[in-house]
Amino acid sequence: MNKDVRIEHDLLGEREVPGEAYYGVHTLRAKENFQISGTTVSAYPELVIALASVKQAAAEANAELGLLPSTLCDAIVAACREIRDGTLHDQFVVDLIQGGAGTSTNMNANEVICNRALELMGHRRGEYEYLHPNEHVNMAQSTNDVYPTAIRIATCYAIDRLLKAMEYLRAAFAAKAVEFGHLLKIGRTQLQDAVPMTLGQEFSTYEVMLGEDIARLTEASALIMEINLGATAIGTGITAHPEYAERALKALVKITGLELSTAPNLIEATQDCGAFVQLSGVLKRIAVKLSKTCNDLRLLSSGPRSGFGEINLPPMQAGSSIMPGKVNPVIPEVVNQIAFEVFGNDLTVTFAAEGGQLQLNAFEPIIACALFRSFKHLTSGCMTLADRCIKGITANPDRLRESIERSIGLVTALNPIIGYQAATSVAAEAYASGTNVRDVVLQRKLMTEEELEEALRHEVLTQPRAYGKGRHAS
């Protein structure tokens, strides 16, 4: 026999498996069948770690129940710990997008863990008479409870990383809100001049929006903590000991450090993907608001001379192969594109969740793929936006001051004093003559210079104020 291969068999017959591989025949067939995305399970280490965590918890529970000999349990647990520490991840070679409701991923995990455990026991890979991937590593389990449980655990890790990245970005906006707190500018609605505000107030809204989304993502994570481990094939728990689910949960909580719980109805939990739909919706919400924020940054920095030009984004690279000196807002642009991808991923999750039939949803692999990509790219996007854009933004005080002085919208602040009708007339004359509101008001003697200065003070223009009886009402 060729030493570079070993012979393994399944229900379809015998196959040569690479001798150095820790995976086996089931993984080999899946690797050949699903050459789809080029992205394997190993691309998401949190999923590999989650799979090893589930297998370790199952082995410990079965050993406690006297169903799995301690020598086999110890070997399985040792192999799982190595995988959780980062080894053998390259052996998880199945494409993330696959048919079979995740069976190929589960088989991949069973075989890698089994063959490493065999080595630890002093045997060769493939000597399954001593320890078997399905009979022992997969004892009391089905893909239909292992795979969704692993996805949920991996998602919990992804949520934690995204929350940290969002908080990092929120802090960057908060710092800019303080830095720009004294700079008065004109606010805009429908891209038309509105009323004054500070640049700090403008940046504080981005901080607040992120804070709100952090809270929504934290809320959504609670549903992901509910698992169906112990359900086995369809939720009835067939082939599992009556105490298995409880013991496996206890072990899994200890291994992962997560506040997991067993779903009250395992049949329902095995077929329902509603938690993934809700979580994906929250990711879409985050993406929508990040994209809107980046739209604002691009607009506020547009120009630099023919646009708004109120802020300067840090120059990151040359903007054109033909126009010398041009610099583009490439960081906000890449975050916009991440958002567009997340919108599409959310639609994928929606269709996949709806596509389930009867006691199982066969499309959880594409749900996992869509969610993990959204998490990974949003996390990277938040960090990139903070470090390579927000922290380096500077303001253009002269441009801000000019927009205030020339704005017709400034007349709104005089409404309570001179009345809407007079204010409208002032605005029309200022616009037609190309002058400013201040000069028109003084020329018409609608207010004294002292009264006008008081009405247009920084503090008056940017926050609520109680007005007395207006001159126009007397």
C-alpha cells in the first residue's frame, strides 16, 4: 500500500485518503463535492473552536453517564483542547457553503478529532477500531444539534468582537465631538440650509447612534445563547441518554464561559432559525447607520474647494491615476461597500430561514456563511474607520464661519423676536440681494445691534431657550 495514502471506506465504497490528513473519507467526499466559495470552515477559527467545544462537552457528558470509556473520553477531550488552542485548523477543509444541513462540517470535526485522539492513544490515523469518528466522537449527537449549537457559539464570539470594535469607533466619534464642540456651523435638512449647530453636536450624533446599536446587538445576543444540543436528529433526543442534554450543557458552559441555555422545546429549536433572522436584522441596522454616517463624512469633506469642505479627512492614498493631487474618501467608501454586502447577506439569511421544511432547516450553512461574513467585515470596518479616518479628521473653521454668516437659515433664530412674517421677508431680501441676514435686520431696524448680538450668541443658536413676549406681538 502506498504510504502516502490510507484506505478508508463509507457506504459508497473505499477511497484513498492522504496519509498526512487528519480528516477522513467523509470529509474527502465533501471536499470534492462542494467546491463552491473557496472559503473553508477553517477561515472562521471561532467556528472550529465552537465545534471542538461541542465535541468535548459531549464526550464529557457521555463519560459521566458511563456510556463512553474514560480512556476514549480523555483522548477526545485532549484532541479538542488542542484544536481549541489553535492547532489542526487547517484540517477543516470543507467549503463553508455545502449541502446536507452542515453534515459535512460535523463529519470533518468528528474525523479530525478522532484521528488526533488516536495518535494521542498511540495508534495510527484511520485505525477506527480503537476509536471511531461516528460511534464515539459523535456519540449521542446529530449534525442537526451539533452544527446549529456550534454556529451559535461562534456567533457569540463574533458578537463580542464586533461590540468591542463598535465601542472603539464610538469612542473615536466621542473624542471628536468634544474637540469640535466650540465650532459653530450651519445644519442642513434635505441638503438645504437649516439652522445653526456645532460641529461637535454633529459628531455626537454618530456617537449616540453607535451606542444605540451596541445596545440592540447586546439584546439580540441573548436569543443566540439558547441552544438545541441534545435534540439529536429532529428534537426528540433519540439515541441520547435522558440526562445527556443537561450534562452536556453544563460542560459546554464551563468550556466556553458563555451563559448558554437549553431551548425549552428541542423540536421547535431544531427547525427554527428566527434568532438568526433577528440577529441579521440588527447587523443590517448597524450597517445602514454606518453607511449613512460615511455618506455624511464624504459630503462634509467634499471639495476640497468646490464642495462643502467643512472637514478634512486624513489623506490615505493618491486618488487618481490621471488627476495629480486628487485625494478620495477611500475609507468611508470601503465602509459603504461593507454595508451594501451586509444588506445582501441579510436577504440571504431571510430566504434561507424561510426555506426550511418541517423538522429541519437544511440551509443553515448559507446562514452561517452570511452572518460570519457580515460580522467579520463590520468588525474590520469599524476598526478601519476609527483608526484610518475618524481619529485624523480636522475641521475648517473659516469655512464653517463663512457658512454661518452667509446662511439664510440664520433668520429662524429671530422668529420668536420679529415674527415669522418679518423673518420670511428678511430671508427673501437677503437671498435676492446676496447679502446676509444680520445686515438686512439692522437696515430695517427690526432689532438693535445689541439685541441681534444677543439673539445670535453661540449658546442661543444651538440649544433651547425661553423667550419673552416678542416685539412682533405687541
